[in-house]
Amino acid sequence: MDEVLALQRAEELPSDYRERLDTLGVLPAWTLLRAVMPVGAAAPKAMAHQWSYAQLRPLLMRAAELVPMEKAERRVLGYINPGLARERLSTLPSIFFGLQLIMPGERAPNHKHIPAAARIIIEGEGAFTTVDGEKLHMEEGDVVLTPPLHWHDHGHEGKEPVVWMDVLDHPLAVPMDVSYVLPGKLAESYNEQPDAADTLYSCPGLVPYRAPGAQAPLYPMRRFRWQRVRKALLATSDVTAREVPVHLRYCNPENGESIMKTLEFSARIVRPGESVTLKRASVNRMFQIMDGDARIKVNDLEYACQKHDTVSAPTYSSVSLHNASSTSPCFMIQVDDTPTQVKLGFYEEVA
Ligand SMILES: [Fe+2]
């Protein structure tokens, strides 16, 4: 590496000079240059971390006693990265994960907001999300999308608590000062037709016919069923060489783009005994264990995971995924900020 300059610190400047600069709304940028651009490599503040669903579940259930829905709007326990300031409400610098609970008969009010959201259903039956009046049933493992500025609410017609993992990109929107929410009115009735995954987009490879130049909707599918994803992973696994990882991405069926503009969702099966080493890259990654006996290694830390546990892997981490079972497959959903980084020109892979 070329010579690294030892830059002047702010304290080396006369205090009257600094104060005058401050009064005029400027500061000597060279004194903070190394903080915003560390020499040689990024210095992630976010940390690798594991969140245990078994430990958190009782506290989430207690929240149903402690806070009524009308006092929470959404009853969510946010997963806070220990390396990031709490007020950022961030699991990684670009990603928020949080467990949401809805009890039988409850309604979470209608609203819309700038940040995009998706839910990964963790447990329970009978809940639904409506997006612009389309009623999307939520079954375990499903990914349900509520795109930016689309009206949505949640309801629960079942008998047991329903839990899902909220995934939002507000950590990107908040520093840009564009994040807000608008309250809406609960609809009296919903479109009870089957959702688009069962109609327009029920056949892989087929999309609605359009005249040349006609625009497809930006978010044509809002529900991605886990049972189909799981089946596809198993089928792909059957025809994939042992040394090739099985990894499928969720996409917009109209254009192949990521289902969120900012975040990539993908699903993995890790076969019994298999270890998968990921490319070291600039991306922030989250892993949500759907089933199985996963061991996730992030740099020097190894996390033994149970079903529904969650692990964060910050930028430039060395990550490997291992299935500790010799008989059962392991399934996980990965969420990362690749689309954002590619669009911004930040994405890189490193050795
Ligand atoms: Fe929302």
C-alpha cells in the first residue's frame, strides 16, 4: 500500500478557528476523513449476532398482555444489532428484522409507508395480510410482500397466536429523511379471490399477455408460498452435484428483479452434512432458519441454530453454512442488500 498520510486532528487547530468554522456551518473535513473512509478496508460497526427464537418467544407472547394493538400499531420486537445505535432500529445497516405477534381476532390497523416490508411467517394459522384490498393468507414459511406506499393491514381469523418476521428497509430510508407512514381506514370487505400466485402467476414461465410496450405492475406477486419453495429446493437438490450449493432467489415474475427494490430474498437447502462457503462480499446478510440443524460461522464465531433462529453477517464477513445433521436437510431464507449495493455501485467481492 502507498504511504498513508497522518492527517491533522481537529484539536491541532486553534479553537477560535474551529469555532468560527462551526458558526458558519462547516468543519475541517480532513479531521474526519479517516472516520468516513478507513484506509485499506471497510470497518463495519455492525456485528455478527444470533437471535434465539426459543428465548424470545415467551417475551413476545408476554407483549400481548402488556400492549394492546391500538397502543402498538404493530406489536413487534425489533432485532437490534449490538454494534449499531439502538435508535437506528436496525438489525444490519440496511436491514430491519423484527418478530411480530398477532392474536386471534386482532386487527393491525391499515396504513402505508415509504419503507418496503416483507414478512416471513414463523408460526400459527389463520392470519392474513391485505395489500390494496387483496387478501393474502399467511402460512408458515410464506414470504408476503407489502411494497412501498401500498395500503396494508393484518388480521387473524384463527385460534392460536401467529408470529412472523417483519423485514423492512427503513434503515436505508431513515438516514435519507424520506421515511413516513400514513394511517388508513380498515376495509369493510376484501377481495376474497385467490391471490396472484394461484391465478395469474400460478405457472412458472408464464405471465399475463401484454401488448408490446404495455407496462407490467411493479409488484405483481405479493405472496410466495413456502411449500412450493421447499418443494423446488428439494427437487433441485436431487439433480444438483454435491459440491454445488442449492440456492434459489425470489423474483418478480415479470422482470426477474428482486422482490424488494432494496433487498434480495433467497432460499437455501443445505443437505445433510453439507458445508457451504459464501463469497466474501460487501453485502449485509441475514439468515432465517426455516428448519434443520444449522451451524452458521461468521468470521471466528460459530452459531448453533435451531428452527426459527436468526443470524446476522455484516459486510465483508467470511460466512459458512453447515448442516450438522447426517439425515435431515436444513432450510433457510437469506435476506441481503445486494440490489441496493449493485444499484449504487458499491457491490464488490473480495478474496
Ligand atoms: Fe406496515
